[in-house]
Amino acid sequence: MEKLVENYVERITSTNEYKKLIELKKIINQKYKMQIIAFKNKEALYLEAKKNKEYYNDFELIKKSFIDAKKNLYSKEEVKEYFTYERLIQNMLDEDMNDLKRSISDSFFITSNCQKNL
């Protein structure tokens, strides 16, 4: 079973989509380091303020600041491309998971029918 998992991971990580995703992640982390830090700080403040709105008179300002930081980071071409590749890989994983579910369901159905016929 462990070998099957290793083979599956190898299959996914050897795809051009995965390699491009890793390449883009490195570029984004280097090129947009300050924007990432600003986004994460504003996200943390926003999440804290959202839980405790009654203590934050400036909640709407905090929310706007977070939204602006997110727009700034997510509007970068490399980030957009990263999310495109991330979706492609997620689609591959979803397809594989659906194939696995179908094969298990089919196997269960066939086994159940065989047992009924005995």
C-alpha cells in the first residue's frame, strides 16, 4: 500500500503542472515578500477584529485594509497563474478520487450481488 502511495505522489509531482506550481511559489515568495507579509498581518488583524467587533470601532477600516492587501497580492500575474495551476492539480486529484470512489462502489456492488446469488 505504501508503494502505491509513493507511486501516486511521484506521478503527481512529476507533472508539468506541479513543477510550474512549485516554480511560481518560489517566484512569488521572493518577488512579493513584503506584500505577503502585509497581507498576512492585515488578515490576522481582520480575523481578530471580526471575532470581537464590539471592541473595534474601526472594524470597517480594518476590513477595507485587508481587502485592499488581498487585491494587491492576488492581482499579480504570477499569483493569478499560481492559482490557475493549483486548480488544475486539484481537478486532477478530484478526478482520481472520483475514479477511486467509483471503483470501490462498483466493487462493493458486484460483491453484494454475488453474495445475493449464492
